[in-house]
Amino acid sequence: MAPRDHLREAFGDAAPEHLAWQTQSPFVSDCERALVRAAFLPLGARVLDLGCGEGATLVHLDAPDGAVGVDLFEPKLVLARQVLPGCRFVAASADALPFPDGSFDHVLVRDVIHHLDEPGPAMREIRRVLAPGGRVDVLEPCRYNPLIALHAVTQPAERGELRSTVPFLAELVGRIARVVSVERHQAMPIHRVVFHPTYSSPRAAASLRVRAAVAAVERLAERVVPRWSWAYIHVRGSIGS
């Protein structure tokens, strides 16, 4: 199976239930919103969300009209257009973006790099479409987090998470921009399992007691889990003017 066929099998269809889980589910939506806002704000004037899926990241960022989302699969974009009618959504590959040079001031890249066998062409395209003074923010899972490692091992489409480390991501961003910050988020996001619509009962997310217990465990994890193994890596790069 060709790499793109593999992605199409795993992600080619729209997933309205996943979008609802990310943007409406109790507890999960708050965690998702906090994560993407910590990584991507403040937004630039002209925003491109690369690998936008159904648009959850732009929803959480309260994306302004005119923001652009790109995804490989049109069915996802049909749903994104319904959710965010003021934004523009384009079906395209990350390594062949259909925009002129310097079209954007800010490129958001969440959970995309680990799906690319060779991310170099996509990084070059990001650099091409960024204007002088622009910014790129990359948010990726960390291979050293136990939950991420388990996810990568059990889900073939996510196997690329096993190469996702700070040196790997910083080197990629450093090819096209000056790395200005590296941050880590979510020490042990067990909410992604406890409240997942596939692995858990909807009653779990509805229970105040369960949500309180999950919050307590995650707060404890922030104190005891080494930061190098926190679940998400955020690398910010700046393009010289």
C-alpha cells in the first residue's frame, strides 16, 4: 500500500464524531482549547492551518474570517466549511501548496509531521508560502510519553509518532526558520483515553466525579512526570524579515 493510500484508509473520510469530541465533549474540549491556544496564539494576520482536518484547531482558536485550512482529504473539508463558513478550505498536499510565495504570516502545523515519510518537501513549502517576518508553529506528539508510544504501537497510521522528538522537530523547523522556542504540554493526558468515544462510555464524560478524578490525576502528573516525556512538543520558528 502506497503511503498516501495508507493515510486515505485511516483519515480519508470526515469524522463528525471526532470533531464533536474535540470541540464539544466535556473536559476534552477544554483541554484541546487550552493546548492549541498555548501553542498557536497570538495568531498572525494571514493564517494557514496545514492539515486542518474538520477544522477543530481553528474552532478553538476562534479563527478570524479569512483564515485558510488545507487538508489532503476533501470530505473533511466539507464538514469544516459548515463549521467555519468564514474561513477558506482547500484540498491539497502539504508538499504542493496551491498558494503564491509569501501568502501567509502564520502557518500552524498540528499532528502532521509524523504522518509524512519525508517531511522535507512540506517544510520547504511552508517556508515558500510564509512572508518575511512570518511564523511557523509545529505541535507534535512526543515519542517518550507512554500514552503516545502506546498509540503509535497500536495504530499503524500513527507509527511516525515514534520518531517525534525535540531534536528531530527542532532540526526540521530550523531548516526553514530561526527556532525561537521549544515548549512541552500535557504531562499525561489520560482524558484522551478515559473520555474517548471509541474506548469509553459517554457516561464517563458526563460524570462530574469522573472528570474531577481525571483532573486530579493529570495535575499530579504535572508534578511528577519528567518534562522531557510530556505528551506534546511545540516548536516555534520565525522567518527573518
